[in-house]
Amino acid sequence: MLQFFSASTSIVNSKRAINECLENALEGQGSLDCDLIIIYSAMGHNFQDLLSEAHKLSPDARIVGCTGAGIIGKDGPDESMKALSIMVIKGPPNEFAIICRESIGSLDLQKSCLEMARELKSMNPHISMVQFLPHGNDLWPVDKALEDIQSVFGSSVPVFGGVSMSSMANVKSATEWRTFQFFDQKILERGAVMIGYADPTLKFISHANHGFSVIGGMPLEVTRSRDNIIIEFNWQPAWKMLTEILGVPETTSSGQINTITGFAKELPEELQEENGSPYILFAIMSKNKDHSINVAIVCPEGMKILLTRRDEKKMFEGVDWMVKNILNELNGKKPVAVFHADCVLRGRFSLDSILKDEIISRMQAPICQGENIPWFGLYSAGEFARLGGESWFQQMSSSLFVIYR
């Protein structure tokens, strides 16, 4: 039976930070011995120091993780450059398995994820949950990778986690991001990590919510595309058409466009009530040199895309609605752990900054109810959640994966 423990800190010294996290997470356990350490780190830490010190403190533990634009621990969000959070797991080796791929390009990542899933299942055929932490160095068809993972494990096995991210400091485009993944003593810059959980006593609840509003008017139709690259909208060059509709110069950067709008697609009618919205967001885009547009899902020709705008009222109402559903499904049961992926742009917009404490507390306070529940969250470049009995990829959302017995 797996046991979960979490802690976070913003101590500047990387060795001291991981030491404090392990001591706080495993307080009362008698030692720092454990079986798996999952690390979420902001970009300011010395990653090799984190991994080396964690191995020194708990030499038998496997170590995995990734970077984010910040972390969300039991005490709330932390976007400092030295933010660090860990989830510590203790349990028998036949109840989890880990695998990675190193330095793979975006064109190969989807194929690599399918191979990873097959190898992970061969390591442990009893896996019932998969945590997926791929790189976010650029935009690639994450939705197709999720489909491939589910083709191996079956749609009943949930895929949760998020796409690794940087702090976005001085970054104008998704093509400029640098993100990192961790696997034992290795630091991967264009890799992916999967963790399979095979504890038969664990059950899960998975929900996400975006809370953006769709801008009215005619949707953009993809009239020419290649996988996740949109070449034309409505028979016009994609970037030219998008900027004309938004009324901004063609020279506007994709980073600026991402603050103005994001893309969404309409869900099948049978999924809309469960989602709390008729739409799902794949909001982040980047412009290529030929003025085509990269997104993080496959966009076949004929697909209709809608533009969205930030709507804080819907954002907070959506989080409250999501938490209410989770509590109803828990039906009084205490979670043993919560895995959380969130968009760094969610919260109250004030004085050119996004204040996140309130929106996070509206998730944590009702679910934890004052209990010391391990909470492990990442500000990511894309989130995974369940919808219609399958795992879906989306962006600009809050996604909670609640584990209970």
C-alpha cells in the first residue's frame, strides 16, 4: 500500500531546500528513507544539487520530476525562482514503476510516448494510474500522445500531471521556453517522465475547469494544416487572418497574442455538462517563420476554432463548481493525496500581476478541511484531466486529481 507525503519551501540554497522538504514531509516517520521522490522546482534552483542531495538523504529512493513556473504546496502557491515542492511516496516496489526518455525532439516525442507507455506496462501490467510529465520546450501534439498512452493502458487508466514549464521571464514565445525533467541523477531538457501506480486500493477523482468566455462571431475554420501546425484559416495565411480579426498588427508577437486571446474548440454535446462548459481550451500558440501557427493539439482541416477572453467571474465560479463536484464524489472520504496542475494566468488580475492565493485557497480549504493532506501542484504549460471516461489535454485550466481509498 502506497503512502504519500508532501512539503514545499522557498529556501535559496538548493541542498538545504531539498533537505528541509524531506524532513518536513517525513516528520514523525523516524527516518528519511522512502521509495520515490517526485520534485517540482522553479527555474532558480541548482538541479544537480537537488538530485544529489535527495539521493544522499534517501539513497534507495527513485527520483523523478520537472520544472514549472511555480509550485502549489499545502500552504498555497509559490512563484519565486527558488520555489520547490516534493511528493514523497513509501511503498512496495511492485506498486509503482518509472520511465523516461531523454532529449527527444518534438517530432519524435509523440512516438516516444507510445514506446514509453508500452515499456512501462511491461514493467508492471497492474498499473492503474499514470502520471505524465513531458517537456514543454515548444508546442507539440500532446493530445495525440495522451491517446497513444491510453491505447496501451486502456481509457479506464487515468493519465494525470502536466507539461513542464519555465518561469517565462523575458520569454516572448513558446519556442523560447527551456524546461527540464528529472530522472534519478539525470537532468533532461527535452525529455518526458512517466510514473505508473499499481496500488489496487487507490481510487481517484479527476476534474478540470477553465472559466474563460468564448468571443462571439464566426469561428475560424482550419483550411490547411499539418498535425499541430495551422497554415491557413478560412483560406488565408493563419497569422495574418488571426491578427486581422483581433485588430492588431501582423508584427505582434505570439507572446502578446497569448495575453489577448486563446483558442478553444466545442466539445461533443454529451460531454458539455460534465465539463461545466461547452468548450475546451488549447489556448497557447506560437508563430512560425512562415507565419503559420503552432498549437499543442492536432488540428485537422475543417476543424472550427473559437477565440476566448479572460473571465474572472467564470473562473472563480468554475473552481467552486468543480470543488463541489469533487466533494460530492468523495462523499465524506478523506483524500490520501491531491495532484494539481494549474495555469499561471489564473487568479485575480491586479496591478499587472495575477494574485493566486484566493483561487488556490478556494480549492484547498474545502477539500482539505483543515486536515494535513499531501498536496502537490505545478504551474504548468498544459493540464490533463478526465472527461467522458477518457483523459484530455487542455490549457489555461485548474486540474485536480484527488486520490482516496
